[in-house]
Amino acid sequence: MSTADSQPRTQQPMHVFDVYARSEQGRILHFDVILPVNDPERALASARTWLQSIGHENASVQAENCAFCHTEAETPPQFEEEIRERGYAIYKMEGCPR
């Protein structure tokens, strides 16, 4: 088996969107959405889907609070499985449940 076969790393660029959402209680949730495509609408939809999955279905997140930040040359290893399973990954920052 070659080295390439033993390492299922995704060697494609990943696009990072910086997101700020406000919970029903007024708390700010700050996180990144990481996508294999540079698509602001998909980033916003992914942010909303993730918020619903953590019990914040009524959180407010608008397009102006979901901004393209930068592109990574390849998929960060810690996000590969999440991107394979959901099509996006979340990097939690301020106010997000751990």
C-alpha cells in the first residue's frame, strides 16, 4: 500500500466564514463555518443548521454576520470527518457550547 493510500487526507482548499449569531436570550455565539466551496449562502444555511442542532433554532444569524474570512490550502485534519459527514465543519469560539 502506498503512503497516499494509507492517508485519506482531503487535499482541497477549505473556505472559512466568520459567524456571529444572537441567541433568544441575547447571548452572542461566535463560530466559524468551514466549507469545501466558497459559497456565502451555503455558509449561512450551514450556520443555521448547526444552531438548530445545538438547541438554538431561534437564534438570529444574518448574511451580514456571516462573512468570508479566508481560505485554507487544505482541510485541517481535525475537521475532515465532520466535513465528510455533514458537508461543513464548525470551529467554536465565543459563547458556543463545548
